Amino acid sequence: MVALTDKPGVAIRVEDDGRAATVALGPTPRAQTLTPEQVLEAMNAAGLAALSHWAQALADGLARHRAAPDQRVTIELPATEPRTGTDGHVLWRDGCDPTAARLQAAGADGERVDFYNQSRFVFVAAGQVLGTLVEPVPGQPGVDVRGRAIEPANPQPAAVNIADGAAVDAAGQITAQVDGVVHFEHNTVRVEPALMIDGDVDFNTGNISFKGDVRITGSVRDLFKVASRQSVEVGGTVEAAHITTAGSLTITGGVAGKEKGWLEVGQDLAARYLNRARGRVAGHVWVAREIDHTHIAVAGGIQAADGRIVGGRVTLGGDSTIGELGSPQGQHTIIHLGFSPNLERQADRILAIMARFRRRARRRKKALQKLHHGGDAHALRIAALKRELDILRHRRECWAAALQRTRDQLARIATAVLRVERTLHPGVTIVTPRARATVTRQHPGPLVLGLMSEPAVGIKRSGRTTYERLTSI
């Protein structure tokens, strides 16, 4: 700091960097109070500039000096600081900023918040604009107390890399190239087609609804939902949660459904165990241990040669293998063998469509009969109705062929068998499309359960080629 005292009653100090100055007035005899001209003269002699924003501070300081000339009055005079520019950055579109805090702690104005449906992920579609690369904006120079320019720091350009799944055009517009989740880490924008969750699906993530593959290293907690149009992998367990996937579902742990969760699987399901789970599987099921008190419909078969099914209701549409069926205590267990609920619903839908076509055809035929009595005056309308009837007939034939294919599939599924490797226990009820039977005593394996031609539920011993009626054993 430089001290300047070349004017009696005025002391001026200037910071070394010129960013501030201090003017001290007095003390002086009352008859010799300083005038504004004297103060400005001293400031000029000290090399200070007359910056416009000092006027009020100098006026206030002189007023205090005149009121108490026998006291020392200090006036602080700052420099005009430079205005900082703006670094280049990404200006995100609404809802596309992956760095924003998306999980709210409470609703606005007491509004109730559904914490399950909040998410900290940004899901985007291919072609969606994510944001724009904004060029740096230069700052404005300032002025120090001596009137010299203070240059602002140079703004930096946006040091942003555009990685896989994203692209930027000449105008700086960033666009997603794939359906996926947006990431912005280490100054890199990318869109991942798969969603990786490092941990559990819980209140830290919210429910998940994603078009691509979902991989969860932890568990899916009670009442949360995970939906994917591809496959889902869970490294831990699935509690009483809802999992919907068009692809396969792989669970390293198992399912502890508590009779509240639901699994909707478009392809295959693999898990260590299923406990009090519910759901539908369009493919096959692989289970290492037990299927315990579970209600599940499987379009394919279950493969659990080392496991067991006990309690609950299991529907099987394909050949299956299980180590043990039922329990020594006679736990009631129901096996629907040779059924496909999906195909049965499909057949019902086709029948409903064909019924609508028949009703429409009847109405056109009645209209056609009335028009025939009117002679040639309705020739155009008659021709139109005939064409419409031909179209309805063709569509009905197409749906009839689809119905026959569905029924053929159901007939093949009805021949599905269940192989029991170790033990078939009493208390197990086997239901087939044309017969049912309840096991009344224990049967050692290996053995095969299936539908006999009589019709009846049959059991085929190891080494045998024919079935025996289960109810007669």
C-alpha cells in the first residue's frame, strides 16, 4: 500500500494493485474545514482518477468532516471491477440436463409427492435435441483507482466432448442418435442405449421405465416398478416389486414377492428361487432351487432338475423337469399341465373378431336383399355392397386360418409332460385340458406325468413306455 500525504488534513492510501484507495480527512481546526476542491486537488496530485461512482462517497465523507472536523473521517474508494465473461457451456433443453437434481424432497405448497415415480435419470428418444453448445461471451474491462484498465479473465470455450450415442451439428445443436439415457461426465456427453443402475432400485432412483436393456447391480425394493422393452438383469433380489420386460429377465438372487409383486416376462426367466411370486412368462423358466407358493403361468416349460415346486399354482405350456414336486407334509400344490393362457386368450380374441365380421356380413346381406327388389335404380349401391361382402369373406377366411393355427398350437401344448427326477408327494393336483387327478401317496422318481389318450392323467415310470392312470396307483 502506498501512503500519500502531500495535502495538509488529507491522507491518501492506494492499494498496490490499484483496486482500492482510502482518503482520510482531518482532524483540522473548525475554521479550516476542507472543501471539495481541496480534496479533489489532493486526489489528483496522488494520481487518483475521478471515477463516477465515488461522487456519493466523497460527498458523504465531506459532510461528516464538516460536522466533526476534529475527528478523522475515512472514505473508501473502490475501483470499477471488470465484468466477468461467460465460459462456453452446454445449454440443456428442459428435462434433458443429467446434472440437475431431479428427485424432489417435497411437493410445492404442500402438494403430495409420489416418491416412487420420481427419477434421477434422463431418458431420451433418437432424434431428440438435448441442448446447444454455447460460445464463450467476453467480459467488460474495469478501471482501477488511477484510471487504468483492468482486463477481465478470458472466457474459456466449452471443453465438451460428444461421445457415442450423441452428435453435434455446425450450429452447436446436440442430438441423441439412439433411444437411451443421457450421461454428462468428465465434460463428455453420451447417450447409452442400456441403463446401468449401480445399486438398488429404491427411493434414490424411483421407478424405471426404459426402452433399452436395464442392468441393476443391486436389488429391486418393495413396491417399485421396472419396465423395459428389452431385457432386465438384477444382481440382487426382487422383492414385492413389479417387473415388466419384453425380453428376458435374469435375477442372480431370487424373487421374494410376498404375494404382492408381479413379473411380466416376454421371453425367458432365470432366477435362483421364486418365493410367493406372481406373474406370466412367455418363454421358459430356469430355477436353481425352489418355486415356493408361487402363482405363475409359463408358456414354455420350467427347468429345475435340482429344485422343487411346493404350494401355489403353476401353469406349464411345455415339457418341464423338476427335482421334487410337493412336500412330505402334503402341501396342496396345483400344476396346470398343457395349458397356454396367452394362446387361449388369443383364440378368444380371434373368435370375437370373426363374430363381428359375421354380424357385419349379415347386415350387408339384408341390405342387399332389399335393394334387389328395387330394380336397376340401386345398381351402384348393390355393386358396392357385393365388394364389401367379398372383402369381409376374405378377412373372415384369414382369421379362420389364424384360429386353426392357434388351435393346432394348443393341441400340441396339451401333450406337454412333466418329468419328476426325485419324488412326487401327496397333495399335488395335476390338471390337464381334459382331465385332472390328485396324488394320494408318495411316488419315487424318476417319473413322467402327462395326459393319457383315455383321457386321464397318467404316470410313466422310468424305463416304461406306457402311462398308467394316476388315480389308480
